[in-house]
Amino acid sequence: MKLLKVDTVNEAREKLLAAARKKKKQIEFVNLNEALGRILASDLVSPEPIPSFRRSTVDGYAVKAVNTQGAGESIPVFLDVIERIEIGTPAIRMVQPGQCSYVPTGGMIPEGADAVVMVEYCEAFDEKSIAVYDAVSPGRNVVSIGEDIQEEALFLKKGTRLRPQEIGVLASAGVHTVPVYKPWKISIISTGDELVPADQKPMPGQIRDINTYVLEAMSIKYGFEVVSKQVLRDERSLLEEAVAEAMKSCDLVVASGGSSQGEKDHTADVLDQFAQPGVFTHGIALKPGKPTILGYDVISETILMGLPGHPAAAMIVFELMAVWLHRQLTHQPEPKYTTAAIQTNVASAPGRATCLLVELEDSEGGYIAKPIFGKSGLMTTLSRAHGYTMIDTNKEGLKEGEIVQVALL
Amino acid sequence: MKLLKVDTVNEAREKLLAAARKKKKQIEFVNLNEALGRILASDLVSPEPIPSFRRSTVDGYAVKAVNTQGAGESIPVFLDVIERIEIGTPAIRMVQPGQCSYVPTGGMIPEGADAVVMVEYCEAFDEKSIAVYDAVSPGRNVVSIGEDIQEEALFLKKGTRLRPQEIGVLASAGVHTVPVYKPWKISIISTGDELVPADQKPMPGQIRDINTYVLEAMSIKYGFEVVSKQVLRDERSLLEEAVAEAMKSCDLVVASGGSSQGEKDHTADVLDQFAQPGVFTHGIALKPGKPTILGYDVISETILMGLPGHPAAAMIVFELMAVWLHRQLTHQPEPKYTTAAIQTNVASAPGRATCLLVELEDSEGGYIAKPIFGKSGLMTTLSRAHGYTMIDTNKEGLKEGEIVQVALL
């Protein structure tokens, strides 16, 4: 086994991105009602303005604004009503000076009119005219053509994760099949002679497998497609077989456990054997997460990761490396963080980054971030955490009250 | 139509919660690998401690800590190795004074031992003994019994939304079928004579239906089960039929459009007709979102909501009312917000709350929240928004630089 120096988080990320940058991106088209949570694979430009006609935002009378000048609560102006526009149908008659047309909310503004007076400020005067008790300025209560989306405008960017509001934008622009990135296919391998499935009772010395469950859930959360997940005994040939099989179809193969220097730890060797031109990261200066192996096979375009066996560490490395890389390659912006004041001094070893799990507690001035200490083998530390904050490699720790950025988990 | 005073957001919420509080909660059991994102329906107590045996966090030698006292870089102590413990198998021999056993990461600590010296600080001395160059204190590198989850401890609370880390906790505790709340069944109705489906080209005066897409996506986002979604023409009998049919199977019926005072707006009347003992909220002092109708039918236990026709307003009211109520009834905590400094002064009308959409921009001292102004009919305003901040009913607006809580959308 090569014993190389560990990488900082940023060095590891740079290597990972440099290696995987040329990985082919696969695009598919999905129906709009299946597009929630997917990542847009191209910039979208609208062939038409939205709305494509001027619409009223209220129930009222479409007028020439200039005709309402001087009108007020006790001084009406009088206008002839020439049309009652129905919702969903075109306005037919042109409004001339001294005229108006009734228009419902969402209805089409007739030609000649440039504002709408709310119905609450109007009163029937006689059969063909109304009294208007409000002066409006041009554009009042009118959505103009292209006000939501201009013609030929880029209205959604490549890399956008489609939330309900983007689904709405796509609906309004008439995009009913959406170009999105195909989900990464992932194979999840967990190795360890001590592991039994979650529905089995462990014997003395055994524990239930956690990592395949956590990594499967993380994969689903981030939109990956889990091709296989399996728990293997610590035998090199089993791992070789599983990795070789996974590389045939997957974008990402993660093997947790067996990535440190113990006698039965074959992961680094096996990944190095399969990755052409070889594994490039043998350990990250990160707590927790040091025993991390990163490689990329240029032939099959597979990302290969050896994750720590400790579940909390495995999840953190998956988040910081795999999810991060996916975000880069699909042009997604960084997710939003929240800010909080750290509750206590926190020491951290210089020369390595610390991923500090925190609980967020409400207080007068915003959140207090309460550090969660605990061994990285403890799953409940992660469950108590609302998020994490990174203490950089060169930082010597945090001072009580310091404001930190918390990434929500 | 009854013309009642509008409710504040809090009054509307109180009425909604008071009415729906007794709604029966339905629970189902799902497999652990299908439980991601679901809401836990009972407190979970562990019948066993996790881990159930003492485990080593490192590769090393299990020792009596007292035997390593005085050891250091240049002054070893010598211990007899009595066993090589294999991962996944019980430790057999008891460690006596002067003895130790090799234990791998995750391996079982033998009886008699109370700490582990990392293998890096040990050296083979002869065939049966090692030199130890580090003094350890009791408990060092040992996960004790129940350190992750104590026996009989409540380890996950009712109302917990199951994230990947909770899936891990459940796996470690051996919970392979999980009690969760059944998803709310929802029927989504959108009314308007101007609406055409998203895959059709609107004629002059028509627009594409947006609300059923947005509300379906919101429903999926929050784990509701969409039973039906339909676009209706503005005819009272069509709405009556649709609501009656939906109430047979749904927990929540939302009808958007037709909830203001226009001539064709039947929603309030129809919901009032079906809700026993009647609709209780006829408008909310909220911008946007005023034309909101809330009711509850005690017989079918259906929540009935009339949402504004404007898509952005419909989505905001759905978030503030339907999603909020679901969170209350399923015992979920409030979601985490982020904080930001507001970029400009923002005026708001006293007497009504404002839901202000904001874009978050990075800056030295944390986020700047940039208000997004725009008519509530514009879908792109919501798509530009990272979240929203509420300006309370009694507040007169925001001052530039004021720190606000932003709920992420």
C-alpha cells in the first residue's frame, strides 16, 4: 500500500473535480409533473412573452388613466361602459377617451386602455355609464405583456434544482417536457465481518449494518439512483467482484469500511487496482473522515470512493465529497446555510479541517449553535444535529459567541 | 355571501387548528428503506442498549489503563498478548494485570480491559508480548455499552421527519419497520374559464394553468398524496361535484381561483355549503393571500381551503396554512430558518401581515436579503426567491439592515 500524505478537503476536491470534469453528462426529458427536485440540464429561453396579453390583477374597469385625473372620493368622473370582457376571451372593442370596459381579475385589457380602476371605486351611474371615484396612473392594476417572462429571455438557468415554484414557471411557459440531468447511478458497498442486516439480532461482537441504509437514504435525498447495495464480508475477492460489477453500470461506487490501515482493509488497494490511472487521494485531513480514498476510472467514467466505516464519518464524507462533486458537475449553486453563534469555545487541531455537528437552539438574537461532541461511530450524534459547520484547516478553533455558517443536514 | 371581517394569520391558524385538532391520525408501518422523509408517528424506545457490547474505535491493544501508567515515547511498558480478537466475534479471554489483547476497530473489548492503546503506539517485543509507548486513561478509544442509545431510552421522538441520519439510527436500533403517519390525501382543484393545460397553446385572453402544477409539486414536497388534480370551468355545479367527490376520500381539498368577490366566484359559497358547521375564515389579513377561505367538515374530517387564484399567493397560503397545519397535527417542530440583513427599507400596511419574498446574497457578514417586489400573479417572483420573511400584522415595515428570519422555500 502506498503511504502518501493526506489531502486537505480542498486539495481532495480539486483532484476529484479535475479527474471527473470530463465525465459525460447524460440528459433526459421528463414530464413536468415528474420534474420536481430534478436538476435542469439546459438554460431555458421563452419563445413567447408571459403573459402574452395585458391582464388585469383586479375586478374593475379598464380605462385611459388620463380620463380619471381629478377623480376622488367625492368627485367622480363619468365613463361610458362599452364592453363587459369575459375571462378567457379576447377584449374586442377599443377604449376611446371617455370610455371604459369591465374586466375581471385575469381578464384581457382592451386596446386603448392603460389602467384598471378597482370595482370598489366605481358605481353604476346609468345603464351605460359608471361613476369613477379614484384617479389611477398608467399601468395601475395591469400586468403588461412579458412582465413575468420576456420574449427570448433566459428564464431558468442550467443547474437549477426544480422546486414547486420552478414547476410553476415551467407550466406558465408551456414547458411540459423538461431537460434534466439523468440521475447518477450509485452502487453502495459496506464491508465488515461484524455486520448483520438491520432486521437481524446481532450476536456478541456483531452490530447491525448502518452504512448501506444511511448511504441509500442520502442517495435518494440527493436524487441518485441506487443500483445496488450490499454488505460484504472482509474478503478482497468479494470486494473486487462487487466493484468490477458496479463499474459496468454506475457513475459512483462507494465502499465504506476497510479504508483505514487495519490488517483486513483492502479497499484502498482494490480501488487503486480498478481506477485508471489510479487512486489519487489516500486520506483527507478532516475530522471525522480521515480514512477516505478517492479515485476515478477514466475508461468507465466511474467515480470510486472508499468511505470511513464509522457511519457518521461515512455520511459526512459522502456529503462533502460525493454530493459536492455532483453539485459541481451539474452546475448547481451552493445550498443556503443558516448562521448561528457558537455556544462554547471549540478546539480544533491545526492542519486538518473539522466538520463540527451542531444543534440549533432559538434565542433572542437568532440561533445558538450547540456543538455535538461524540465519537464518529455514534449514529445518534448525527441524528441530534441540525447541521454542521466547517472549521477550516488553518483555523485553530472557534471562540464562544463567534458567528458560524451552518449547513443544514 | 357572508361578508365577515378578515382574520389575521394567527387568528386563521388558531381557528384551523381548533377545528382540525380532533381529526383522526392514521398510522402505517413502512419498511426502513422506504421511510426517508416520512414523519414518525410514535416515540421510539430502544429495547436494547446500542452498542450492546464495548467496542474499540481503533486498531490496537485492549489493556487495563492502570497498566500503562508511566509509559511514554521512550519508556515502554511491556504486556503479554493473550488473544487476537477477530472483528465480529466475541472476545473470549479476560485481560488480567500485565496482559492485553489485540482488538481491531469495531472489535469487542474483552472483559478486564478498560481502554485501547492504538497500534501505532505499540511494538512487538517478543512472540508473546508487546512494548507499549503510550499511557491511556480508562475509557480511551472505547465505545461503552449504550453510549449511542441507552437501554429503554427514547431515541427518536414522534413528529421527527426521518432524514438519512435517522434512517441510520433506526437501522442501528434494529427498527426495520417504522410507524409513520399516513400521508394526507389531497385533491387539487383550479377554477377559471381562462385556463388551458400547460401543454396547450393559449388563445388570446387565455393562460396556461399553473396552480395545479405548483400545488401538486408542493404536495409532493411535503409528502402528501395527490388523489386528483383538475382544472374546472367557473361553474358552480362543477365545483360542487368536484368538492363532494374529493371529500369522500381526501383529508384536504384545495380550490384555487374564485375565492375573491368577483361575480363568478363561487368557491366561498360552495365550501361553506359542504363544511359542517361552515367556513370560519373569509379572508386573511395577509399580503399576498387575502382571498383565502378556510373551513372544516367535522363529518368527513376534511379540511377545505379556497386559495387565491394568483399562483404566488396560492403557493404562499398553501405553505402558511396547509403545510403549517399538517406540521401541527403531526407534531413536527418548526423548520429551521436562516437569518439575513434586509437590503432596503420595506413598507408594509399596518393591520395586515406581509409575506415578503427575498433573494439571499452572500456578503462578508452573512446574507443580505434582497426584497423581491412584483405582482402576486407573477410566477417568476417566486422562482427568484430563496425564501420569505414575514412582516407581522402590527409591524410597520422593515428598516434597511434589520436582521430578519428567512424561511427557505
